[in-house]
Amino acid sequence: MDLSRLATDRVVQACSVAPAVVLMGARGVGKSSLVTGSPSPGPRRFLRLDDPQIRAEAVESPREFLTQAPFLVLDEIQRVPELLAAVARLLDDPPQRRPGRFIITSSANLFRLRRATDTLAGLAIYTTLWPLTRRELLGSGKAGIWSELERTPSASWPDLLLRKDAAAENWCDFAQRGGYPQLASAANSSERTSWRQEYIESYLDRDLPQLSAIENPAEFLRLMKVACRQLGRVVNKTEWGREASIPPTTVDRYLDLLETSYQLIRVGAYDEPCGKRLITSPKAYWSDTGLAMHLSGESSCRRAHFENLVLNDLVAWRAGQSPRTRIMHWRTTVGADVSFVIQFADESVLGIQISEGAEPTASELTSINLFLSEYGAAARGGIVLHGGSEIRLLQDRLVAAPWSAVL
């Protein structure tokens, strides 16, 4: 299935101005497919660095390797991160510094990869590709309407949402399917289950050893499963280590590796001072809800999976924002909890509350109202995304809407 991707325009635009464009994201999200179809001002050769022979050529004669065609795709460069330094040296030569000279993909965050001795600072434009958003799956190549909510006064949000003719969908069905392109046209749940199991095995056997030596992959897998069972909760390394039977220091290292390889997403706390004591630890989510449910062994959806699918849309949208917005959570020590807080470039914030039912609960409304009152004029407003069908203005600066009207 050929689907328009949110990152395509960003990559094309970056190729028109920068000599190197780096596209990062988890294995299987569609990076290679996206860059294969990117336009080029001249012949572009595609070099897969997961091929041992091609990798050996890159290590043996890096300059000759990088000058074999006017334009190159270096696919999966985390396999040979030292090649980045050779790219930087080559681009020090002005005639080589043509826009779009290199398109580079990586299944690891190169800024967090210890073996990457150069990040092409000042030479490359970086972007991230995440699993498919709902609107990408529907064919529009977009994420949710977060930018429109940013531009629109909160009093006009109901009108904005009513103008969006969004197809209704059960959020749990979407969460169970997830956003990996290979599963977009899967015939049944059995086919999706088989693909996910093969994905996990390949990640542990092939991808993980490229990032770090792991003596006990079974131990690492246990932590992956614990993290997926703990979705939406504050990270507690001691508790998670006890559940996975590994020490907290090892938990810390493994979580870093999961984040580096775009599996785990840690959401920091919005801790701007207010009249309440706040929890400042991050919460943990996964890059794909379908894969998270597979790892945790859950067949029934819960509120954390709803939060996770909204977060997946938010991070895909944020990847194209300049300057970057921040995505955080807000939680007090006495239990008030707002699922996500978006902080825009002007430091104003939008509170996002997730409610899995058709109507928000009293405690969910109490939490988002407390957030709005604590931050006053700094808060543009709040939106409650629910599983029902009604759009309504709950009060000044607070709107309730079906999740599908926004995502």
C-alpha cells in the first residue's frame, strides 16, 4: 500500500537547501521507502549498509565509497556510524557540498549513539519518521490538527472541530492495529501477530547488538514487556527492575537503548511552578500501540493505550515543527493528572486530557480545570479527547471532542 507520508515534504525541502539530510526512526517505519521515492537533481545511488559487502567497502575506502555517484542514499548508517565523520570531511570540500548530496537514514538516534563521532552539525538537516498517523492511513499524509488549534482562539475551537469532516472510528481498533506500514493492509489479526513477533526477534538479534553489547537478550525482552505493561505511568526503575528481575542500573541502561532505537518514548513533566506540588519524573510510552499491546500480552485496551495513540500522533506532528514544541505531562502529588501538555514556541501551553469513555469523568474534568486555573493566562485552553461523538464547549477555554475529530 503506497501511502503519503507526513515527512516527505520535509525531506524534499531539506534536500533543496542542505548537502546532507538525515531521516531517523524505528526500524520498519518506512524510511527506506520514503527516501527511495524522493526526487533528485541527478542520478542517486542507494547503498544499504546492512549488506555486509557494502559495509566492508565503506570501512575500507570511505572517500571512494562516498564519491561513487553524484548523489547517494546511505541507508541504515547506524551500522557504520564512523562513516559520518568521512561524510563531514568530504563536505568540507565546497564542490562536494551540493544540496541533496547525501540522504542518510538511521534506525537509531545519532545524537545518542556513542559510536557516532560526528553528527554533521551545520551540514545536515535532521528529521524523524514515526509510525503512520491515522490521517496518513486515511490517505491525507497529515497528522492531527494541532497546528490549527494553536492558531485558533479557544473560543472558536468548537466551530473549527465541527468544520472537520473526520471519519469516526473506534479508538481501540486503531490502537490494536498500530501504525507500522507493513500492517496497513494486513488481512487479519493472525498476520499482524506473526509480523510483530518477527519484528521483535529481528530487533533483538540484529538491531540491538549494533547499539550495545547485551549479554542477556531475554533479560532485555523482559524489560520491554514490563515497560509496555507500565504504559502511561511514571518511570520507577526500582519497581520495574524488581518486576523484570534486573538491577535498577541495568534498567536505566536498557531504557536508554530503547529510547535511542525509537521504541520507548519518555514524556517529561511540565514543572513550571504553581500552587501545587508536582511530580517531576517522566512517564513512559511506546512508539506504536499495536506493538506495545503485543509485548504486554494485552488483548483489551485501557486508557493508557488511548493516551499512547494520541502521543504517537503528537510526536509525528512535532517532528515537522520549527521551532520545536515540547510535549509533557502534568501531575500533582495528590493525584491530579493531565495526560499531555503542549508548550508552544511562545511558552504558552495547551492541556490535553484523554478520556476513554463517551464522556469525561468527574476526576478528569477536575484535573484539567485545576491545570487551567493554576496557569491562568499562560494556558491557551484545554481539550478533552474522548471516545464518544459529541463536540461541545464545556466552559471558557475548555472543549470536549471525539478523538477522531482531532486525530
